[in-house]
Amino acid sequence: MIIPELSQEWKTGLSFAWSGYIAVLSMWIVMQKRAPVSTMSWILSLALLPFAGFLIYYFLGPQRLRKQRLKRLRSRAGALAPADVAMLRDAREQAPPALRQMAALGTAACGLPVSSATSAELLSGGARTFDAIFEAIREARDHVHLEYYIFEPDRIGTALRDLLIERARAGVTVRLLLDALGSKRIGRKFMAPMRAAGIHVALFHETRIGRRLRPVTNYRTHRKIVVCDGRVGFTGGVNITDEEDARTRPDAYHDVHLRIEGSAVRWLQTTFLEDWSYATGEPPRQLDNMALVHLLPRLPPNEGAGDIPVQIITSGPDSPLEAIHRMHLAAIQSSVHRAWLTTPYFVPGEPALMALTSAALRGVDVRLLVPRRSDSLVVSAAARSYYDELIAAGVKVWEYKARMLHSKTLVVDDNCAMIGTANFDNRSFRLNFEVCAVIYGTTLAKPLVAQFETDLRSASPVRANRRQPFLRRLGDSIARLFSPLL
């Protein structure tokens, strides 16, 4: 088949059309006012894809979302624990200035204050986590709230569904919020018994076309939250899937979770209720406190303060302040003796990379534990591209080789520990809705140090002079170019 040559007029017209396309696309992306590196990456990437580029950016490109805070609920939750004030005043006076500033940063960035817990327990492994969650749900008498990124209709998912049905039939109010993309395998047939039992089920950012003028496919709730009666709360890295349960799968992910009791659970509750209101459209406006309580279940009565300072931190694309990102950097920058980071996905931006290397250069024992191979080859390749720079600055990099490492923790010195749902990458810091708990003091720091040391027994150090095939080094370098987009 002979393709006719285009005339000069056609060539000129196509050139003008191409130039106009690039100009409009560039203005659209530039007006988002994102990081220059990310902006240029999007422009250069999409300029190479004349028509597909527009669709990719339209569906997956960055955008600002608006998610209303339930101000009355936050005010009520804060007013319910006056005993916290006295305890936290004493703890604040004893805390190092850097930790006091961290707490102030967290409050300013996401609006949630430091609270307290009567207990904070580190749960290692999916089996132990599931047992603790199931026990708390069995003991619930008023309500159970769950929010998950991944909820699979497998053995553990079915067992949890059946337990929730049992509690709902016993008169407990059950609300289940699932990410529509992460839990896409949950179908109507699986959910039908829950709905029949009176369980309220909602999907976060449904993926069906036409529900929004511009889709929000790229913005997921990555949060894992369980709240029972407003008194017991869970968060961390463990999703509801057999992939996290070594009793079912010998190659299950290695992960950790957190169980807390006390007034700090109210802020996990508040986070869930705001997400529920956003996902379902149940309006918080024009409601007095009593009406709000009837619409979104009541918080527990006033309780005494615990002796463990805890701060729940949330972040997402509805806020440009990147609260969890800032708290990670503040913690690393405040470190004096150690900063030990565990993450399954390591794709740091320039500020995060600078914080880690600067801490190592001033003599802090900085350690990074990542999986030898994650479930994303591109992310693993991008992570490897940073190793030489980190090691040259004195950061000790370890690769966990036993199984897929899925823990997301940071322990600084002996007085600050963070555990939550956020990976150490751009997606978690900027695109996903995430939550983490910052526990000030030694209560969680000591167990996390012990857990980290245990995990190192199944890991190997990355050497500065290691030999790598040329094609791997090339692939790692190319993957790094896409770091702002990962």
C-alpha cells in the first residue's frame, strides 16, 4: 500500500496543531503549580503522546480535591478529653524542643492535636493483627467502623465479613468503607449478605465513568482503620487479604500494625467519619451536635487521660500541606542517635533524600530497610538508583529477602515512633489518602527498635562496591526518571 505524501499546507497545518496542543497542555499542567521536576516530567512525557497523552493526564494527572472537614465533630472530639490537657502539658514540658515542634507541625498541617492512649501495642504479622482485630470486633457493643484499601473475598476476607454480619445481627452498627479500586474484587454477591444484615457499605471514589466531570482514578484511600465503640483503634500496613496471613500462605507479606486504646482513638474515628461523609454524601452541614451524633455515630463518653502521647496524622490530595511527608522529614531532622526507616516502596523526593543523607553525615545512625524485590518492578528499580548516593553519605541500606516486606515504620532515637499506611514515596505523600500514628516516648520506640533488629536477620546489607550488570544499572537509572510520577 502506497501512502500519499502530505502537501506542504497539510504539514504546516499539522505543525500549528501540534504546537497548539503542546502549548495548551503545558499551560494546563503549569497552572497546577506542582513541583517543577514533576511538572516538567509530565510535559515531556505527554508531549510524546499526541492524543493518548491528553487522556492519560485527564484520568491520572494531578488535581486538587475538596473534602470537607467535620468541624463540629472535631470540636466535640477535642472537648471530650479535658484530662488530656493536663497530662500533655506535663509531657510537653519534659519533651525535647524538637518533639514539641513536631507536635505543633502535625497539628498545624492536618488539624489534629496530640492526644493520649492508655495502651499502644505493636502487632507483628498479619496473623497476630487479624486475631486482635477479630477479638475487638467480637467485643464491640455499639459500633464497628472499618476503612480499607484492599479487602479481598478470600479466606480471611470471608471470615471477617461473616463476623461483621454476626455483630450487625446482634445490634451493633457496622460501617465498611472500601476503596473502589483496591477492593475491586469485592462484588455484589459477596456484599449481599452484609447489606441484608443491615451493614452499611460504601465505596471510596467509584471508578465508573460519568460519576464526575473529571475522574479521580488516581486518588485512592490507602488508609487502614478499624474503630470499635470509639475505644479501641487499629491502623498500620495490614490489608484484609490472605497475602498478609502466614497461616494461609507461607510467602505472606511481612507487615506490622498498631492497636491503641484511649482518647487518641477519637481521632481515628474522626478520620473515618470524614471519609465516610465524603464517600457517601451524608451531609454534615446545618446540623447541631445532637443531629450530627445521630447521623454519624456518637463518640464515647469522657475518659481519663492515658500516659502515652499519641498524635494521629492524616494527609491526602485534599490538602497541599503533605502532613505525613512533613512529619517524616521533621522526625529525621530531629534525630540525634538513630533514624531507622522501613518501607516497601522507597522513591524519595529531593527533600526526603536530603534529610536522610544530612542526618547520616552529621553522625546519626541512619538505616533503611526495603524489600529485595517488591511487587512493583519499576518502583524497585527506581529505589535501587538511590542506594549509591545514600551509602556514600553513610546511610546503611538493607534489603529484606525472606518475603515481601510491607511494613511502614520510622523510629527516631528512643522517643519517637511512627507507624501507618504511608510508603516513603510520592504517591503516598501526595496522591493517596493516608493516616499514621506518631507515638512520643519509649512505649512504641523500644518495640520498633527490637522489630527492626529482628528483621535485619532476614536481610542483607547493600554494599557500596557491589557489582551490577550494565542492563540493570541502565534500567534503574531509567526508572528513576519516572520517580516524580510513581
